[in-house]
Amino acid sequence: MRTALRVLAATAAALLTVTALSPAAQARPEPRAPEEFVALRSMDPTIIQEMRYTTAHTFMGERADGYRQPVCILTRPAARALHLAQQRLLRQGYSLKVYDCYRPQRAVDHFVRWAKDLDDQVMKDEFFPLVDKERLFEDGYIAEKSGHSRGSTVDLTLVRLPALPTRPYRPGEPLSPCFAPKGERFPDSSADMGTGYDCFDTLSHTDDPRIQGLQRANRKFLKRTLTEAGFVNLPEEWWHFTFRPEPFPDTYFDFPVHRRSVAGR
């Protein structure tokens, strides 16, 4: 009898140990950024940060996976180059404003899941009014990998100083097309580039001939400034620039967008 009780006690203790270790004790800690990554604010606190994917004002209508805090994270060379560009712009009465910087792979996976759900059209009226959602992959608006996940790509615009604050987006508010006249689009204090950020339309192509006048001049000014700082523009998106040479040209990271990921940097 005593032997049986000891066996039962040992079995119960073993079960309790397994339960205590699973799943929390066995959960893998979140990955951190390599030492080559820094918070942009530590390199240049004057650059305006409006990290869209930490908000519901995205083409998905919700925060993207992996965006825990509104902090711009970049590789050190890319952040240093933005600082140099910012110094030149400040002397001319302008500032950079970043919309997105490093993007974790889990966020890209979130984009892909959303794009495959053809019934989700919540933000169509603003971000892709003229594009059938079933064509987002074929037309190149969504892909399974993003240069942002390598850490040296940034989405940004120009703001004329003094900068006005951007009002918060209110989920469910009426939406205007991203290519509507500036006074009708969602106000974000940026210089008029002809479309809003993340506009799924050929009007977003940097050199689209339909973009003329001040809008074209603003795009050229942004591109020239970033090119001189070592960035290369993606022709399909006036806001998208990649610093070259990239420190991690073939690595797609998945640490979360959080200050802890680059603590002390």
C-alpha cells in the first residue's frame, strides 16, 4: 500500500512539473535586434515619426502583427544617412517624416493573410479604390517578402516646418480615395505628393507623368535629397527608399517593433 502511494505521489509530482513548464515556462523569448540595429530617435530625434502600422489607419484597417510600439528601427548606416538628409532639410525649412522602417516578417505574413481574404474590403475606398483585391499579388502591391524586413528600407515623406500635428484616425470614419485632392484626403501634414501613403494605384509611381506641378516638384525634391544620402527609390512607390549597400541584403528578421528590441541603442 505504501509503495502504491509513493508511486502515485511521484506520478502526480511529475504531472505538476510538466504542467508548470508548459507553455509559459517553455515559451521562447522574443528575438532581439542584432547590434547593427538602432532606434532612429537615438540617431536623430528631430525626424518626425508617424508609424502607421501601429495604428488602425492601414490598408488592413488594423494594427499589423509585430508592431508593439511606434518606434522606427533601422540598421545603423541607414539611420545615420537619414540623419544627414535631415540636417540638409532642416536648413531649408523641411523635415522628414517616417511612416515605416524595419518591418518584422510576421507583419508581412499578416499582409499576405489579409490579401488572400477577398471578403475583407473595409479600407478599399481609401487605399485601393480602383484595384481588385484579387490582383494585389499579381500587381505587386503585396508580396511574401519585404525589403523592410532587412532593416535598411524606410517609407517617408516631407513636411514643411513648422509641422502641424496629424489628427488621430477614427476607425469607421468616412474614407476618401488616396489619390483625391490633398484637401479631401486624410490629413497627415505632409507636403503634397499627389497621393497619400500606401496608395495602391499607379499614380504612386514616382515618375508617373500624370503627376505635375508642385506635386512632381515635391517628389523630385524628396528623391534627390534621399539619393544624395545614399538611398535608392523604388519606382513604384514615391515614399519607399532603401539604403545601399545594405548590411543584411539576404536576411529577413522577425524581432518585434519595440524599444526593448534595441534597448540602449
